[in-house]
Amino acid sequence: MIGRSIGALLLFAALGAAGYEIFMWVASGAHEIVSAGGLWYLIHRSSLNAAQAITQRYLFPWLWDPAIAWVLVQPAWAVLGLPGLALAAICRPARKVRGIFRKH
């Protein structure tokens, strides 16, 4: 239940990011991909800076540049949508067994 809810929220956020990208394309006439880091910066830049500082200073300094920085330059709709799809698929309700082999 929680996994499906988080998956739905991530999918909703991915649709919002895609909508924002389309809106900016129509408004400016030029298509620019909105990166996950760029979107995070627009929403709350101080938390992005804090996440980088905490990761590099206290947690895993080697993790920021090769892994997290790569994720932050990917399209925001993909970074939000792919985990959302995965959670929605993994956490879906189990099917009821029907047919001649079902238990009574």
C-alpha cells in the first residue's frame, strides 16, 4: 500500500515535470530538457546544496560525482517516472487465483 502510494506520487511528479518541460517549450519556442538537478534547484536550492555538502563531507564523498551528479543531469520526468513505474509494478495487489486449481 505504501509502495503503491509512493509510486503514484512519483508518477504524478513525473507528469508534472513533463508538463513543465512542454510548457517551457511552448512558451519559449525552443525545447530544453529540464534536468532533475535543475528542477530541484528551482524548487528548493538550499536543500540541493545541503544534500551535496552532507554527502561529500559526512557520508560518501566518492558517491556524489560519479553517481548522484549523473542522476541530476538526467531528465526530471525520467528520474521521477522510472522509480514510480517500478514501485507501481512491484507493489501492485496480488491476483486472485481462479479456475479449477483454486483452493476452497
